[in-house]
Amino acid sequence: MNHIDYHDFLKRYRLPEPVFVTQPNMPSLEDYQKSIGEIWENKWLTNNGYFHRKLEQRIAEYLDVKHICLFCNGTIALLVALHALRINSGEVITTPFTFPATPHVLYWNGIRPVFCDIDKNTFNLDPNKIEKLISPDTKAILPVHVYGNPCDVEKIQEIADRHGLHVIYDAAHAFGVRYKNRPLCQYGDISMLSFHATKLFSTGEGGALVVKSKAQKERINFLKNFGIASQEMIIGPGINGKMNEFQAAFGLLQLDTIDKEISRRAALTHTYKNMLSDVKGITLFSDKPDVQPNYAYLPILIDPKLYGMTRDDLYLILEKCNIMTRKYFYPLCSTYSCYASLPSSHPESLSVAHEIANNILCLPLYSSLEMETVQLICNIIKDLKISK
Ligand SMILES: *Cc1c(COP(=O)(O)O)cnc(C)c1O
């Protein structure tokens, strides 16, 4: 900041109210009150109620998949997915560039996470580095479609098939993404979706598993309800992972406006890309030919040498301007104290992941964000560069 008049800069750019990295798309309160009225009448609050059944069907239709199971949140959904595939010991190969839930779920299932480096273009698991991490203890691969960008699903499946491994996708960011005109969440054995308040499609807390067969769905439905198959028959050590009627009713209303949400985000993303494309040292994701994206996030990668400022300094200046960005995903999971001593956590073998985590920043993106605010954010980023 040495070269700019700081006082002047803030006077020009500081917003009166904070702008957050995301904000949920709220349905009309009147409509939700109507749904709540129905829940009152039904006196059915959870356990596969009317709204639960309806939401399950509507999401499956929207995503263009056959079978989904709703959950109380994405983390429990992923925990149950691993359990359902009987992955409860040994090792699972995953990415360190993700939300803490991904490796934590492995840990809670008695599995040792094995961190694999990421690709410098997709920020997803580098398929060329997976195979040398496979050991006799490896049970599965757990990749993440980070920011909704598809992993190299074909290569990953080929490796998994060759070694007899399961593939479970953490598709928490990938709601509605299509790849080669297929739903992305159809790849792998099971995909997990998150409907947390910060996600593109939300039920406050919530999540789902996209599964491959009716039989698998039935088993998972038992597992998410304590293993209860009938009043006198418990099929195994299940857990409580059920979504309740209030969440499901909220989700149904959100689903009505999801296409509008996505197209508004696309327009905002377009402006970000146009305005930032010529700023040296700032890289945005480019569109990929086979991908129909969902515009869930707006990550930029900062090259401190070319841009003249580090990610951390840009973060602080934006914060002073009342623009709350997020360092998704810094720090890397492999650096958490609970995982840092794993052999696969050595920074030397995760050099791309470290580089990306140190230079990534997610900018605000949600449908009610004003276009003028996006322009202002871009102008700040441009101005900081020019003043260098
Ligand atoms: C949000 C998120 C989760 C956890 O989902 P919850 O619904 O909050 O439990 C898991 N993985 C990734 C990559 C996420 O972003």
C-alpha cells in the first residue's frame, strides 16, 4: 500500500455496509409461511414426510438423475456413503484443497486420508499423481469437484477400475453442473451434494447422496434412520441423518428459482471476467467446452510477482473496503494438526496445492449482489495494480 494514498483510496471505495462472499437466495416469506401452515396441518415433522418425498422427487428431476437420498447435511451424507460402501478401514486417496469435512469424514469412518496433489489448472485431484499413492490398504478415491469444476472423471474412473477401488465424489459445490451433457453427480459410485446456507442451492443445513440403484437407495435410507428397516428389524449400526420437513419445504421453494439464481450469477461472473481479464497477475477460470457450469463461486488466482501484491494484502484491503472475500481453501487440510504428521501431508509432495492455497481468493457472488458492486470490486483490484 506504500504507493497509494490510503485515505483517499478508502474514501473512494469503502462501502457503507459489508458485502459478504455469498448470501442465500431467500424464497418469499409468504410462500414459506404457507408451507409451514401445511406442516402444521399435517403434524408430520420428519421421517420421510410429504415435503421430503416431494423434494427428493423434484431434485432428482432437476438434476436428471434416478435416485437421490436427502440428508440433514452433506457431511453426514458423505459419512453414510462411505459406510454404505463398507469403506471403514485402510486408506482413501483425497485432496488437501477442500473444506475440512472431506478428510474429517474419512477420519470418523476409521480411514486414514492420503493426500494427493492437485492439478494447477482445475485445482482438483491430479490424476497423474494418484496411482503412485495406491497401496494394498487403499479402498477408494474421494475427489472433490472444487468450485463445481469437474474433476477428470474419466481418468479417475479408469484408475479406480484398474485397481478395484470405489470412487465417491464430494460434489458439495457441483449442484446442477453437467459434463458432456450428463449430470456431473452421476459419475463415480456415489456423489454427495451439500445444501448448506452458503451453497448455490440451500435448505439452511442439508445435503443429499446421488446413488446408482433402488437397492442402494433403500439401504442408505435405513442407514440414515438408525438402521431401522421396520419396527422390529434393525439392519445395522445406522445413524440419524434425516432431513426434516421445514428444510424440505424451504428447498422446494428454492428450487423454483434456481435457474434464475444461476443465470444472474452467470451475468455477474461475465462482468468479473470482462473487467479483470486484462489485469496482469490475476487469473480467472476459463470456460471449458464440455461443461455446463453452475457459477457457484468466483475464485481468482493472484500471482504476487505480476500483480505486485500478495493475496493476503488484497484480502485485507478489500476487507477495509467492507468487501468480505474468502480464502477458500486456505489452510490446506494436510496442514491441520490432526493430519500434518501423515506421510502424505509432506509439503514437498503437495507443492501445487500449497501454491494455489496461498494465492487463491473467492470474491462475492450471489444473485442479489448489485452489478455496480461487482464493478466497484473490479475497479479496486485494477486500481491497486495500476498504483504499483
Ligand atoms: C460445504 C462442504 C461440505 C460440507 O457440507 P455440509 O452440508 O456443510 O455438511 C463438504 N465438502 C465441501 C467441499 C464443502 O464445501
